[in-house]
Amino acid sequence: MEKNSKQRQEILDFLIESYSHPTAEEVYNEIKKRGSTASKGTVYRNLNFLSEKGIIEKISMQNGPDRYDYLKTPHNHAICVKCNTVYDFEYDFSPKKLKKAITEKTDIEEFSNYIIVQGICKKCLGK
Amino acid sequence: MEKNSKQRQEILDFLIESYSHPTAEEVYNEIKKRGSTASKGTVYRNLNFLSEKGIIEKISMQNGPDRYDYLKTPHNHAICVKCNTVYDFEYDFSPKKLKKAITEKTDIEEFSNYIIVQGICKKCLGK
DNA sequence: TTCTAAATAGGAATTATTCCTATTTTTATT
DNA sequence: AATAAAAATAGGAATAATTCCTATTTAGAA
């Protein structure tokens, strides 16, 4: 049976109050600053654990380390592939139609109700 | 000025005829098998080069190495986060509405017209 | 043909993440 | 409150994926 460790709670608490889609490293640094005894291995293990439970979302980036997000309300992510900023946005993707398209064309049976869009943000466009 | 090397062409040629969303490692092995002199560094450099030019798409996975795809026709990707299979599917995401939602809520100005959906496929559901 | 920028080969280095194992903690049970 | 067992941790080693480095080669313009 699953146990609720202090470290796991500290990690989740930080994500719940964070709006910055932090990396594992950033989660580690921040909770350490607050006095947590968690090791880096523990941070990674719990971020994976919480992702697999569907409690948080793991965002795989084109560049750089993965990022993590607690979805207070359902939303999608638009990622700048230049500066790696992750923006939140809401959009109704007509779940029924989308589900139909996916189940007709693929073997994916269960999927998240958020999507990922990749692009380039304002401040990176000129570069 | 940009030069069209034999190695770059071999990498692109393989992706054009491939339907399997290969990893860099797989691209490397396959072109080597066909007699290419390309080194692994060259494969990575060119996959990034071609992605940045928008000629191919880099697919960042939740687990395991990145995958690459040449988009013969526009399509989206549904990824099984258990077995890492990448499925293609077509779907009309009402580009105008989507664009409105994204530009209103984020600083993303230019974005790809494909999306990524993550889920679990049939054969992984029971596990 | 010559010149120069661009690209490569091959290996070292780095980054991100997972794995390992002895120790500690949580929770259920007494 | 003490005990036991499973779960989780700490901390560092190991691995995986990718980038970086530099001497050499190549493509293509002049």
C-alpha cells in the first residue's frame, strides 16, 4: 500500500502553488531552499509517480529538461521551441470529434484532454 | 552559404521514405547499413538543422529518445506514453479558431499546424 | 583551379535521468 | 506505545541521449 511521505507532499505542494512549469532541477532547488531533505532521485521518482497517477502533467520539451505542471483547471500548452517557455491556453477541442478522429485512425484508446502546440513566441521571432 | 552534403541528403532521403518515426540512433544505423559515412554527431546536427528549417518534425517523447518525421502530408501525432508508439492521425483543428485562442492567451506568434496528444494504446491498456 | 565557408568524423564531455542499496519512515496491527 | 512489513528515501554510481570540440574534408562560388 502506498505511503504518503513528507517529501512527496512537499514536491506536490510546490507544484500546486507554482505557475511556472518547473523542471525537476527547479523543483529540487526550490523545495531544498524551503528545508526539504529530498534528494534529486526522490524528486525524479515522485514526479514520475505523480505523472503516472495523472495528478500532474509531464511536459516533454523539444530542448532541455522535462517540465511539470499541476493542472488546476484543464488547459493546453503552447511551447516556444526557441526559448522553451511554456504558455497555457484554453481551447475547446470538441472532445467528441477529436476522440473519433483518434480512435478511427490510431490504436490510442485513452488520452489526455489537453494538447501540445509548438511554435515561436514574440520575443524569439526576430532572432 | 549553406551546403548540401551527401550525409545530409542521405539522412533526409531516409526520413522521406520512412513511416516509422525513427530515433536519431535508428537513422544512424539505417544509413550506415546503406553505406553512409555519417557519424552520429552529423546525424544529430542534421536532424536539428532540418527541424529548425521546418523540413522535418522533431517529436519529443515522454520516455526515451526524440523521434523524427518527414511530414508528407499535414498530420498530427498521438503518442502512447507506455510503449512510445507514435500514431499519425488527421484532424481539422479549425486553424482560425485555434490561432485566435493561442494568440489571445499566449505570446506564441507562429506555430505548427499539427498537435500532439498523449494517451495509452490498446495493447498497453491492460498492463 | 583556387579559395573559403560549411560540414564532417570521431571521440570527449555534458546533461538529464535512472538505478542501486543500505537506511529510514510510514502505516497497519497489536 | 511497540512491532513488523512494505514503501520510500539519500546519496552516489551508472546510463542514456545529446552536444561539443577540433583537425580535416568538401561543396560550390569566383
